[in-house]
Amino acid sequence: MSGCGKTSVGKALGKSLQIPFYDADDFHPKANIEKMRSGTPLNDDDRWPWLDTLSRKLLQWQSEGGAVLACSALKEMYREQLSSKTKVDWVYLDGDFNTIYERMKQRNHFMKPELLQSQFDTLEVPSYGKHISVTKTVDQIVKELTSYFKS
């Protein structure tokens, strides 16, 4: 979800694995960004075109040698859409509301901290993939994930 460290971890992991990093936020249509900027949570109808774009990009990136994508795929059906065209290795950055909320208050991003509760309300925690605590440092997380993906 927003504020859990996806971008920081994703950039460092991409560098460690020597593959490109992409942030799913960069693929949102302008209307979605404006909606979040105004404090309105996205709904499924807002997300489907964005998820479809990302699933096509994942297929492209896989054919080019792979990539790291930071994405708040909060629901199982979102993750199913993202992995509908190619295999995806999932990482779940696990953090509690208060930890993530405090981080969000410290940054300047279109996703406002007041929307975090809507993400927790939507979240369906995956039972698969690599789960890792956001209380670890970025370096600790990247070291653990690099080892995980290279094994």
C-alpha cells in the first residue's frame, strides 16, 4: 500500500538485481491522480484500465529480461489481473497502520495520508509470495530479497 516503502525498496532491489525499476503510480491516468490528490479513494472501475496497462507492461518487461514493479495491488483480483499475462514473483511489504501513516505524513505525494485507511479497508493480504516487515531498513530488505530471488 501507499507509504510502505515500495519505491525505495523497488529502486534499490532493481539496482541489486540489475533489472529496471518501474513505479505503478507513473502509469495512472491523470484522472486517477487528480482523484487521489483531491482526497477521494479510487474504486475498482478507476483501477481496471490501469491494471490492464500494467499487466501488458509486465509481459513486455518479462520478455526484456525482467523488472521490478512497485504497485499497491491491494486485492487478490488485482494481483490476478497483473499476473494474467506472465508469471509474477510477489513481495508483500508488511506494516501496521500507525507505522505507515507516520511515514506518509513525512512525504509530499499525491496520495494523502487520510486515504490510508481506505487502503487498509481494501487490503486482502496475500497468502503467497515473500512477506517482509517494513520495520527493517531498506538495505536489510533488499539484501533479504536479493538472496530470495537469486536462490
